[in-house]
Amino acid sequence: MIDLTGRVAMVTGAGGGLGRAHALLLARRGAKVVVNDLGEGAEAVAREIATAGGQARAFRGSVTDLAAVQAMVDDTLAAWGRIDILVNNAGILRDKTFAKMDLDDFRLVVDVHLMGAVNCTKAVWETMRAQGYGRIVMTTSSSGLYGNFGQSNYGAAKMALVGLMQTLALEGRKHDVRVNCLAPTAATRMMEDILPQEQLELLRPELVSPALLALVAEDAPTRTVLCAGAGGFEIANITLTRGIHVEEGPAAAEQILARWAEVSDRRGETVPGEGFTQARHELAKAGFAFAADTQG
């Protein structure tokens, strides 16, 4: 059993839906939980945890407000002395096709999902590095990984979180700060107008939270995108095909298209261990010798 006794967890957007389910599960496993949200839901979930015998603190504030985020972190450190787990869950939707979308709505969605996660992560990063332990989860989405009609703003922000996770996992590794992404499919307030009721009932947030718990455990992985919904769990990877090498010349682009089946052939594809792996991969095809690299 994953035991979080003595751990301190901070969950953003935890006044309802997925965030509430995450916070309740973390508390049941022994963690002290900071419940963050904009409205009264934060206090309600904190009371729910306390009534069940756990420890929780409610903190109202927007993740886009860096001063408020820092105050939340300072308050938590003053009360409990450490922060072990950060769950970047807060988010909003402003769905429209790109042709009809106001750029203010694009910026707002990116600000909440991406910069909100950046603000919260930055506020706890040095604490986690100094204590030699941290578990951070970004909430990505299939909209970012694979695209969804009418969600260019949301998809862009969610895929950006994957890039943030990839680098922070590398930078945090020597301090045992593990950073992962959770791609949930769950019935939340944001999905009420998207799916019919019978499908929503199969997508209870509580069925996603075990994935979250696995990603914040002491023996959690790092640099992983874990998908979850309706009791299903999968790993999403960004892979690199073996590809081809084309000699420099006036018809290089034409050769790429003519050999597209080879370029896109997924047999033997790899999951690069870092960004520079792509350069090594391409230089190797040009005749330079490099050791094979897969996901570390």
C-alpha cells in the first residue's frame, strides 16, 4: 500500500471534480493536503477531509497570481514545514474553432494551464530540491497529445505542459524530484456539455485518481505521461522513427516526399532520452558513430 503519512501535498483546482478526488485520496493515504481553488469549494473539500479524520488547509487564490501562489506555499511551509507533492490540476475551457476564437481567450487558457503550473512549480521547486524529495504532476490532456476540434488554445497549453515535464524531470532527477504528466478522461464540470450523461457516469473522477497516486508515490516513475479514465491506464510516448538520410542537393525535399513511407515507418522507433538524442540520431545516419539511446 502506498503510505503518504508525513507527506504534504498541494492540489490546485481541488474544489471539485478531479482535484477533489485527488485531494481526498491523498488524504486517505495519510498526506496533509493543501486544497486550492478560487471559490468556496476549497473550504468544503478541506472540511470533508477533516471530517474523515485527515488534515487539510484551504487556500483560495488563482494559480495565475504568482503572489497568491507564493503566499500559499509560504503558509504551507510555516504550518507544516515541507511540501512533498504538487498536483497542477487547475484549468479552464474556452472552446471555439481557431477561426472564431478571440486571442484573449487563447491567452487566458494558456495562462491558467501553462503559466499556472509554472507559477506553482517555481514556488515549490527550491524547497523540493533542498529537501531532496519532490513529486510533481502536470495535468495534460488528449487534446494536447492528439488534438481535439475547437480546442487549439487548450491543446497548445496541455502539450506545453508535456515539454515542461520533460525538462524538469531531467533537471530534478539528482534531487529526487520526479515530474510526470497525467492525461485524465473524467466527467468534470468542464465536460458536462461535451458528453452524454450515460458516458459521464462511466468516467467518474475517482477512477482517475489512482493514477495520480501512483505518480506521487515514493517509487513513482519520472518523465512519464500516464493516461487514465474509466479504470483504464496507458502510457503515451513521443517517439522518433528510424527515418532516412538524404544527401544534400536540389531535390532533397522531393526525395523526402518520395520516400515518405520510409520516413514514417514506425518499426524500430525509439523514445529519446533527451532532446539532443535527435541530433545524435540524425548524425549517426550521416555516418557518425554514437551509442544507441532510448528513454532513460
